[in-house]
Amino acid sequence: MANTRSPLHKNKLWFHDQHSTTNEFASDVLQGLDKRPASIPPKYFYDARGSQLFDAITKLPEYYQTRTEIAILQDNAAEIAHHVGTGSLLIEPGGGSCAKVHILLEGLKPMAYVPMDISRQHLRLATEELAAAFPWLEIHATCTDFTQSMVLPPTALENTEGTKVAFFPGSSIGNFAPEGAIKFLTSIAQLVNSEGYLLIGVDLKKDKSILHAAYNDAAGITAQFNLNLLRRINHELDADFDLSGWQHKAIYNEQAGCIEMHLVSLREQQVNIGQNRFEFANGETIHSENSYKYSTQEFIKLAQHAGFQSVALWVDADDLFSVHLFRIQTPMPE
């Protein structure tokens, strides 16, 4: 792991590079395309361009998740701070643009903040802006695949003995199937340990027309975001995907309570990645993302399996989105 300090904020901002290698990206892509149905993990959406496109998605009129969650956090920031207290070590897997944490910082006054993200450039820019806006805040930006490992950088632990608080907004937990979500939440429970908290955003089940619009926006930004995955493979892995031969598709699987996002082949075609060749029939898909939706009680029960107990719950007036505050169960379940 490389530990380098930003020249702009050398006393308060550290950057820890634990980024997954190109070989891991290549391995996951080749293995995923060799399966039927083919699939690629959604974490690979987030190169620099993908991160920019996702930020654009969050501003779309159809994409209710971001603005609704922000309103919930703003309306309840004082209550969140009352429950959690000040002086914590605040950890955000998937920190991305670090936009939502701004709402919490003045109330929580954490001793240190550890955003984790797989997109190196996006994380650097976001944390430099954050350091300028909050010069008192100690920031330990960690470029890592948090779905595989969450290791706190040593510098974040040197001067922090407070409670650990994990912040996981944006309904990103929905990218995991329920069994995977329990496994991931268990890793968070182990990270924050016996006195720790989890503040998490969870998208609620709702009318499928609202969900369809959110993932099939009129401006086509979500389509660009999905197709950018193929552009990234072309750029980084010497592939020859013809993007005009693929189409974005997002459907709601009501039985599973899950949005499924796919890339659909518009014709019979072959794709070369280095020395590897893959054949796709007309209509064949590459599964690129799931986004599971939960009722509030479904998610509370799921979190209990990972060792958490519910402390507080906030839901908007239209029942679109929920924000949960959990604490480690005592004793933890076996």
C-alpha cells in the first residue's frame, strides 16, 4: 500500500492507494464473459468517466434516490448526531464524490474520516475539495475495492480512539443479492466492532413504473453509464466491443424485488479481448448490475443476520427511500 499526502492539504489529507490491478479487472471480465448468461461485476462501472456519468444520473429528475436521501439526512442530521455523538472515526465505503457526508460533518465532528472508493481520480478530486471545505477534518482517502477488503489505514488509527461509524448511503447495498448483502454487512460489523454504528441508505419497494423510469431515464444517461463499461474494457483490456451493437436494458423483477440491468447484443457478433474471443447471439445479454429493493422490516431483519440491531429509522413522506441507523447487537448472533 502506498501512502502519499496531498500537496494542497499535507497536514490533514492522506491518500492510500490499495487499488485493484488491471490483472484482476481482466480476470473478472474474462471469467464473467465466459459464463452463460454473461455478467460483469458492477464495481467496474466506476472508472473516471463512469463516476462522472453516475454523478450526472443522481441529478436526473427520474432518479429520486439521491435527492430523497439527501433530504432525509438534512432533516434528521441533528438526531443522527444525538444518537452517534461526536469524535468518531467515520468510514464511508464507496465514498465517491463525498457529497452526502457534507451534511453530517458539522454535527458529528468526527476525529477522522475514511472514504473508500475504487475510482482513484474521482476520490482524489472529491477529497481535495472536501479538505478545502472542512480544513479541520482529518481525511484518510483509501482507493480500494471495498467489496473485497476493508482495511483501515494505519494513519487513521493513530490519533482516533472514538466510536467507529460506517456510512453507506445511496442504496448501494442493493447491488448485492440478499446473501451477499448479509456477508458485506457482517464485514462492516467486524470493522466497526462492538461499540460501532452503521448509517445506511436503502431504497424501498414501490410502484414499478417509478423504478422503471429511474433506470431508463429519458436523457439516456443511464444507458451511457451502462455502455461505458464496454468502452472501459476496450480502452484498458485491448478489446473491440462495437458499442453501436449493444443496447441498455433495465427491468424490474417484481418477484425478486430487484432491478436487473443488462447490455443486450443487437446482432450476432464476436468480441475479441486480447487473445480471447467471445461469441454473442442476437438478443443475448451481459448482466451488469442488480439493485435490490426492500421494505423497512425486510431490511431490518436482514441486518440482524449480520449482527446489527435497529436504533432509528427515517423514511420520506412518499415512502420512496429509507435511512437506517444500526448498532452492533450485544451479544452478536452466532
